[in-house]
Amino acid sequence: VQKPQLLVPLMAAPNGSLVHPAYFLLVGIPGLGPTVHFWLAFPLCLMYAVATLGNLAIVLIIRVERRLHEPMYLFLAMLSTTDLVLSSVTMPKMASLFLTGIQEIEFNICLTQMFLIHALSAMESAVLLAMAFDRFVAICYPLRHASVLTGTTVAKIGLASLTRGFLFFFPLPFILKRLSYCRAHTVTHSFCLHQDIMKLSCTDTTVNVVYGLFIILSVMGVDSLFIGFSYILILRAVLGLSAQGAAYKAFNTCISHLCAVLVFYVPLIGLSVVHRLGGPTSLLHVVMANVYLLLPPVVNPIVYGAKTKEIRARVILMFSKDGR
């Protein structure tokens, strides 16, 4: 049962002019009672187990199989690592909320979770862009693929993805701390997001709105445009192949990546649109946020495991009776 908002203790910021709550209250899924939340915890735990085991298996298989130390698989290992951390940041707290009904999340922990969610999402977006570039070079310039995407280049791309995600989203906790929260302290999601926390402030949030729009356009927006442009060039190159079998084989290497892109960007765009339309947070906001954060870590290892022959063969070997 949600606790009265008046019981949330307030803390004065060091300068004495700002008011911060000691903790926020997480709602979970609005409109659902404690009993429904309790039963929802079990499929959520199953999703977390699938996401953890699936992504961990992909990372370990790519790590031990030296023939998989190619750009496509190294980028896949980065994607799986990002999904593994992202699911660990969100799902255990959600499961605890649904199982126990304990809604409190300490103010600074909430800001930390918010930063990690947004930064990891930016890193995943960058890795998806890198994977699109890898497919573009492999299909359009196959003879130059090995010289363009060397091991050093792949490592630099991974480091750049990590650095960009950290730098762009590092200011978010600090621009949220400059706000006073003297209204409601109920976060209408199962986790902390910048848009949701910002709406709880009783002071001017213009800086938060402008900076939030800037980073979503300059990070995810730019990445999605370049991914789309890459696939336009890939499609043009594939359609230019004379042999139908060669065209199918070339484009078939992109299917898994296309699925990962759609699973990531479609909920992200939908979530951004419904938030930008304004108004109070609704069930639609919550459902879109849950799909955006929970679906990719679960779906990606399943899709790549099913579509990638080398990974599928290794998994079958691991579970076969004669596997060593």
C-alpha cells in the first residue's frame, strides 16, 4: 500500500535554500494492487534470469572462442555486457518492489540508478551504431573490412561509447539536485528516470527540459539517423548484387542487428513522444518505459543465439551430454 506522501521526510540542501526528500516512493505499475504486483514479480525474476544467463553466455562464448574475435562478435559482446549491467540496475529493485511492497528508494540511490539507466542506454545506442557500421563495411566494402575494423579500432569504438555515455549523462544528477522537491515525492515508475523525477520539482525545470531534449537528440537521435543511413546504403548494395542467393546471404547477416535496433529504438521513440506531449504520467508512460528497459536485455541474447550459427553451435555443445 502506498504510503502517504506527507510522511516522506525532507532534507535541506547544504546551501539551505533547496529541499530534497530523504527518499522517493516507487509506484510500480499504476492501478494494480499489491496482489497483482506480487504475482508479477515471478515473471520478472524469470526475465532477469534469462537476461543474465543469456548475455553472460554470449560474453563467455565470445571470450573463449578465438575464431569469434571478429568485429561483429566483439561488438555483440559489448552489447551483451551493457544489457547485463542494465538489467542488473533495474530488474532486482523492481522485483523487490513487487514482492515486498517496499516503495522507498533513497534520494541519492535514485539519482544514481537514473544516471546508470540513461548512460547505459546511450552506450547501447552507440554499440548498435557501431554494429551497423560493421555491417555496412562488410557488405559494401568487403575487401577493406579487415583493414578498417582492426582490433585496435574496435577497442577505441568501445571506449568512445563508454566515454560518451558517461560525459553526456553525468550532469543529470547534479541538475536534478539543484531543484527543490516540495510537492509529491511519488515516482510513478518502477525505477528512476530523469523525466519522472523532474516533474516532482516545485522549482523551474527549464534547464532540465532543455538539456534532456539536447542529449536525447544529440545521442540517440544522431545514432538512429546514422543507423538508418547505413541500412539505406546496405540495401542499395544488396539490391545491386546479381545473384539472388548472394543478396539473401548478405542481408541475412543483418537480421539479428535489425531486430536489436527495432527492440531498442521503437520503445525509446514512443517513450520520448509520450513524455514530450506533456501531461501527468499515465499507464502508457509506465508500460513504454518498462518495455524500453526490460525487453532488449531479454530479447537480444535469444535473437543472436538463434540467428548466429557459431554461438548456437557452442550453446548446443555446452548442453549436450558429450560436450566437454
